[in-house]
Amino acid sequence: MSLIELKKVTYNYPLDNEPVIKEVSLSLEKGKVYGLIGNNQAGKTTLCNIIRGFIPSLFFGELAREVMYKDKPVQTYNVGALAAEIGYSSQNPFTQISGVKDTVEEEIAYGMENIGIEPEIMKVKVQELLKLFALEALKEKNPYELSGGQKQRVALASVVALDPEVIILDEPTSQLDPQSTEEVFQIIAMLKEQGKTIIVVEHKVDLLAEYCDVVILLEDGRVVKCGETHQLLNDRTILAHGGSLP
Ligand SMILES: Nc1ncnc2c1ncn2[C@@H]1O[C@H](COP(=O)(O)OP(=O)(O)OP(=O)(O)O)[C@@H](O)[C@H]1O
Ligand SMILES: [Mg+2]
């Protein structure tokens, strides 16, 4: 049974003449890791925003056909309820910092505070996350003083803190060095162990080959390939559609 289902979804941003997502059908199962690849402007971020219900509710425009989460259309969920189930870390770590907290430690706790987690539980959780994301030495720092890669780790920790069922990571390693990149994928593997469903937009196909169950290749708003990772990443025909081989 699929957790997330898109049925021939087409989407047009307001004022645009042409749709940027075209007849996309996908069926995503619980507990799997999905790698989303494709050229720049292929529509990867737009597709993430469709899955988490932010399109069309926040971006407006015309969305045709259906996106289902747990067998119910996403638009029937309350925005807050859906956000609690589907976590998202943005492609741009700069927009991900709340701006209302003075330290990394408080920043990670911020989302938990908002959903009313008990302070005692929260403290323990924050310490765990600082450790997991190698942020202990930075916990007193102002989030704005961090490097891009450090911000990216804080953003990820803040998403994981809320324990969502689905985690969408939009280019989570773009600012990270190879070592931290590998660590992010190890965290993805750990989240999968916990039964989470993960969608990761990523250009580093070597890591996708190692950690993903399924790869989805988007080209100009269409899903041109979707399949089991090893099969798809050994298929030379993806090179002609903006894909690359490990
Ligand atoms: N808010 C917006 N309003 C109008 N058009 C948009 C908006 N955001 C993106 N687009 C357009 O939608 C298309 C797909 O963009 P999107 O950001 O989804 O692609 P992407 O695959 O994530 O690209 P990248 O690899 O650069 O992150 C592009 O042509 C882009 O210009
Ligand atoms: Mg993008």
C-alpha cells in the first residue's frame, strides 16, 4: 500500500503559461528511501512542495488531479497537521533558520516548543540531536554565524527533532564536505531503520546508489524514469535525460 500517491498531477505556477509539473504519477511506500534527481529547473523542488501540500495552498497556481497522503487528499488535511507528518528541509539553509533564537541549541528546540513537547523530554532530545549532527561544539553559537554547511546540519536536526513520518530533504548536502555528506546519508539510513519514509533531492549519485531504494528521474517536469536504484543507475539511457551514473 502506498503512503503517498500522485495521480497524473500537473501544476502551473500563477502567471506562468506552461505547467512545470506534467502528469506526474508516483506511488511512494512507507519505509523506503527515494532519491529524486534531474537537471536544474527540472521541477524537483516544486514536486517536493506539491507532496507536502504547500502547493497550491501557499504558492497558489493551478494543481490538477490528486495528491494523496495516507489515502486522503492532501488538501483535506489541516496545514499544521500535515507539516507535523511531513518534515521538509529547504534547498536554501539560509531560509531555514527561524531568526527568533540566539543559539543553535534553542534553534533545534524551537520546533519542539511550538508543538508543545515537555521541557524535560525536549532537553534530552536536543542533546541527542546535537550529538547526532556533530553540533555540540556549536551549541552556544548564533545560528546566523554558522557556515552554510553548519546551517544545513542545524536545519536537518530541527526537522528530525519533530519526528515526522515522512522526511523530504531538498539537496541537504549541497554545502557539505564529503565527510559531512556521508554522515547525512548515515542519518538517512538510521531514519529508514526507524521506519521513516524519505525523499532526498540529491545530485551525488554515488551516495544515492548506496542508500536509496528507488530513484526518480525528473526531466522538464515529467517523470522519465522511476525504478529500483541499482537498475536505474546502471541504465545508460538516463544520461540523455539529465541523469548521471555512479
Ligand atoms: N515560485 C515560483 N513561481 C514561478 N515559477 C517558479 C517558482 N519556483 C520555481 N519556478 C519555476 O519552476 C520550474 C522548476 O523549478 P524548481 O525549482 O522546481 O526546479 P528544481 O529541479 O528544484 O531546480 P534546481 O535544481 O535549480 O533546484 C523552473 O522553471 C522555475 O523557474
Ligand atoms: Mg530545487
